[in-house]
Amino acid sequence: MRYYERRGLIAQPRKPDRGHRAYPRETLERLLFIKRAEKLGFTLEEIANLLALGETPCNQVREMAEYKLAGVRDSISDLKRLESVLTDLLARCRNNPDPGHCPNVESLYPSDK
């Protein structure tokens, strides 16, 4: 809670003389929104922008969503390439006749030897 307060994402309630701070329901809902957005891959800066949109025209929200979608698609593409490389690496490991020597490590060296 304090971290999000310092980042300006939620308001800090007044601290009573004794006891714990009481957060209003709106702050809880905002915190749940923040946690959900983080889980979906939004950065805190992006979340702050989303929260600030409030009454923003839909075309600005759409532009932000399109930008995020492009980043997600790039990440998916990168992960698919990584999956392919790891699948090939594992196949070479399984088919390696010399258990004391791993050809995959050699494949990482420059090929100009």
C-alpha cells in the first residue's frame, strides 16, 4: 500500500492518533485495478496513465491499447522464437551420443574457428 501511495497511484488516508489507517472502498477498488493491470503486464507508469484517463476520449484510450497490443505481440513473437530454439536444443541433447560432451555449448561459440 505504501509503495503505491509513494508512486501516487492511491491516496494516503489520514493517520489516526491510534490504530490503523482506514482506506475507503474506492481505494481498495483502485488497488485491485492496479494489481490486475500489473498481472496483465502493464508497468506502473502505464497504470498511472490508465488511471488518469478517466474521462479521456476513447480514441486516446484506443491508441494506448494499440501500442500495448503491439508490444504484447512482439513479446509473443520473441517467446515463440525462444521456444523453437529451446526445442531444437533439447532434441540435440536427447540425440547426443556422447553424454560427457554437449554440442550445444559448442554451438554458442563463433563459427569462424
